[in-house]
Amino acid sequence: MGAALMGAALIGARLRQLALGAAALVLMVAPSCSSDLESPTEVTSLRVLSVQADQPYVQPGDDITLRLTYHDAFGASPRPIGVTWIAGCVDPPGGTFLGCYPHLIWMAGELDKASPLNPLLQRAVAPPELSGQPDAVTFTGKVPEDILQPTGKDGEAPTKPAESARLFIFFMLCPGVLGPADMTDGTAFPLACYDENGDLVGADNFVPGFTEVMVFADDRPNENPPIDGIELDGTALSDNPAEATVVARCPTSSDEQKGCGGVTEECEHELLPLVGDVAETDSTSAGGPLQREVLWVNFYADGGVVAEPEVLISSATTGYKNDRKATWAAPGEAGLVTLWAVVHDSRGGASVTRRYLRVE
């Protein structure tokens, strides 16, 4: 998954990558002319768009805050969504989130005991108005003071202090009741979301995922890359729906545009994420050569079609890119369209912005 947060990784039917090649959320599917499958950029269900750590790299004893951006587009309007955070998995066996499953199974039995006295388990209900808002849902916790301290089996000399450690923090969005999963039926994740009748909800209504945060002994710096907005055809878009830029609707419907026929040139507009040349330098290993972070932007929209779900901003070898634009095609239906742009760096930093368009 890369060195750190890489955005946020989603699990199961919503497994997405989050590093360039493994870090920003994309379920690879065979090419199809069907419009039934949700594209990486299309927001038509309950989706997590971004998880940002206030400190992509942390130190022992640090306070840490995670900020999650989600959008509930499953029904006619957003609903209250239960959000559960589970922390406490450090350097699991195998070094991946799968090694955290024993911890998650244990924590599944503690769901009814969530309280300020149990900082590893935090639960809340996000009201509908938080849907779509950048960084609207938060988790706060503390990095263990002894996370880099020497360890050893009984009777053995402790190992030397660790140079680094990984923290895995899981999040689950569920509009129903979160509970332990019946993993004997082939369910791959230890927790599940149930409706009022006790039945499992579909993948469009349950989003489990995790964030990976790194701890380094050398206190190396790492800042979240800023994003200042989005331009459409050279015009800065507003974050106020009442001031949304107006564009003409496309003569063809959105379903036709998503099919093999594609969109006509008159429906296309250029999207430019306003991200400067902000890539930091970092060494790949102790004593290794210095190189710059990779920066890229993921676009999401609840209307129209974004042709490029991922745009490279800065390369580790060639630096800041001159061509940083994506293409958005207007939908065939009138209405307000929300666009999100999430900038990531290859060391776990992220920032998100939201802008509006009005199609008439």
C-alpha cells in the first residue's frame, strides 16, 4: 500500500488502490459498454472520497486527527450515516490490513461498549448535512508512547528500537446497524452492516476501509499537499452552490455518454486542479538518493462524466507536469453538479476540495 495513508483503502467489493498504482481507490473491471457499473469518478452510492491525516507522518505520543469526506448518493437524499472508527492495530503480521483481522474480530464484540474510556473504538452518527462536505467526519486519537520501543519474547534479549512502525485505523460507514459478520458464510470482513430486519445491506450501503499512518524514529517531515480549487475551461469554480458556474446540458443523455458511443466534443470541458509545485523531497531509504514525491489528483462527480479519474501533477523523475488537465462531459440532464478533487502524495498526504456547476 505504499509508505503511509495514500488516501484511504476500501475493503471487499469496494477495494480500491491508494498510491500511484496502489493508493487512490480503483476497482479494475473489464471494459464494458454498460452504464450499470459505477465508474471510479462517478458518485451514485455511499462513497468515501478521502481520508486525510493532519500529520501524514507522526511521532510516539503525538495526537492524531483523521478527517473523512464521504457522500451519500444512494437514494433521493442523504441519510444519517453511522461512522465507526477502530484503532489499535500496530505492525500486524504480514504488514498488511489482513493481519489486523484478529484485532477487528475482538473489537466487533466491543461495539456496544464504545465510550470516551475506550479510545480505540469511536462511534458517531453523521447527520445528512455532512454528506459531501470536505473533512466533515473526524477521528482523534494518540500514537502509543512505546510504539518504537524494543520488544522481545520472554527470556530473550529485546530487539533494538524500531526505526519505524505502522498504524492501521479502520473506518466503517453504515446507515443501519453495525455488527459482527458471520464469517463462516464466506464473508471476508469481520464486521457487517444490517438493516432493521437484520438482513445484510448491499455493497452500495456499507463502506469498510482503513488508513495507514507511519511513525518514523528520525522525525522526517511530511506535509499534506494543498489544493486551492478547480478551474473549468479557465474559470475558477465556486464552493457556493448559489454561485455555481452555468454550463449547457449535453444533447445526449448521461447513459449514452457512458456507453461505447462516448460523448461529443461540444459536451466536453477542461478541468484543472489548482495544485502548485508543492512536491516535497524524501529519501527512499536511509542513505538513499533524495527524490521528490509523486503527486496526483482524483476527481469525483455526482453528474456528468469525468474522462480521467486520475491526473498526474508531479513525477518523481520529471517533476511538475505542464499538462495537468482532465476532461468532464456535461450530463444530458439539468441540475446542480458537485465536483470533488482529492490531491494525494506518494507518502500519505492528501487534501480535498469541493466545487459546484449548474447544468441548464
